Amino acid sequence: MTAPAKPASRKQLHYLIGLVDERQLADLQIPETLTMEAARELIGYALTQPKPVPPTLAPGFYRDGEEVYRVRWNKDRTGTYAARLAVSGAAYRTATWEYAPGWAAKLGPDDLLTVAEAARLGHHHGVCVVCRKRFTDPFATKAGLDAHCRAKLKED
């Protein structure tokens, strides 16, 4: 006489559901009553399936409201990361790029910075939002953007 099959544990079910969601395995059907052995086999199958690769945002300059982000390739060129423009000082403006975790995934192609937006944000922040320099040239001060930085942005 054989012992009845044990039902799958809660941990197995939770792990399996997480794998199905993570790996986007909508075609994988999980039966109502699942044995430990069947759950082990389904988990093994799910682990062999590739994780979906999120779309990589193209390097460039992006905006979210009044914030400006620079998206660049990582060292291995396997993905991108974002840095936020951080401006400090009232009378003497200084600007740096600060790593912004998760923002490369939050930004989209519609957030790409245009020349007109860069000029508006340059006036708002008091620095060129591309090269981070304070405006010293009267033309750049009026334009809100250094002349050599204009080529790095999408035209309106």
C-alpha cells in the first residue's frame, strides 16, 4: 500500500506563483490540488525559463517635472542607470549628478529633454542642465543653455 501524496506546502505555492509572475509564464497552469512532487517539478521548470529583459532606456537627458536626469550606460554596457541633477547654493550655484536608483526604469521616451525644456529648466535652476556650468556668457544666460550643449538634446 502506498502513502497518499502530500499536498504542496504554502511556501512552495507562494514561490511558484512568484516565479510564474516574475517570468511571465501565463501559459503555465497551476492545478487546484497540487502535490509536493508536482510543485517541485513545476518550480524546476519555471526556474529554467528566462527572466524577461526590461527595455533599456536610451542614454541621454530626461526630465520629470522640474527634475533633470542624465541616463548613461553602465560599465558593462548591459543596462542603463540614471543620475539626477542636484543644484545647491543661492548666490553661487553649483550642480552635480547624483545617482538616482530606479529612475532609469521610471523614465520613458516621452520624458526626453528637448532644447526648449532644457532652456526653461536652465533658467529655473540657474545652471546649464546638460554640462552643469553656471552661466557666464550673456548669450547662454539669455538662452538658458550653453551653445555647445544644444547639439546633445532633441530638437523641439
